[in-house]
Amino acid sequence: MNIKIEVREQPEVFYVQVGGELDIYTAPELKKVLSPIVSEGTHNLHVDLTDLTYMDSTGLGLFVGTLKDLNKYNKELRISGANERIMKLFEITGLYDLIHITKSGVNSND
């Protein structure tokens, strides 16, 4: 299982680009990156999933926990670039209504 994570910091937002597969084996790697960002409580978080090919319920759980933690600091989680299969997971679980999700990625003009 492979995951690729890139982070860029802007004045009020951390941009995290995730590629590969997000599952029970790789979610701990992403959590290690997201936890310190969220615990600072100073930045919003934008996660670009354009290069993510697969995500299971462990990945969904990670985003739910991240959202809860960000809410403590009145910060928001934005997710972009999810493929149709991953978008369906967000829709089926109702997370689509709780997280700001757009189909285009961070680097897109949409």
C-alpha cells in the first residue's frame, strides 16, 4: 500500500495533497501529518485528493476526526479533487453535507 503526502503552508491554510491509497495501512501516515497541523488550531485545512486512487472507511474516519478537532478551533476542513468512487463514499456516509467538498483540485481554476 502506497501513500504520497505533500504539505504547503500558506498564511491561514495548510494545503495537503494526498495520493495513492488511503486505508487501514496508510491512514496512520496521514494522521501523523495532519495531527500537528490541527492541534495548533491556527490554520484551516484543505486536502486535495486528486491523486488518491482508493479510500476505505479508515480514511473516512480520519477525516471525521480531523473535522471534529478543527471545529474546536473554529477552523474548517475542505476536501477537493475526489474521484467518483471516493465522492460516493462521502455522499453515502453523509459526510458530503458536513465537509466542504469540491470536485476540482487545489491547482484547478474551478
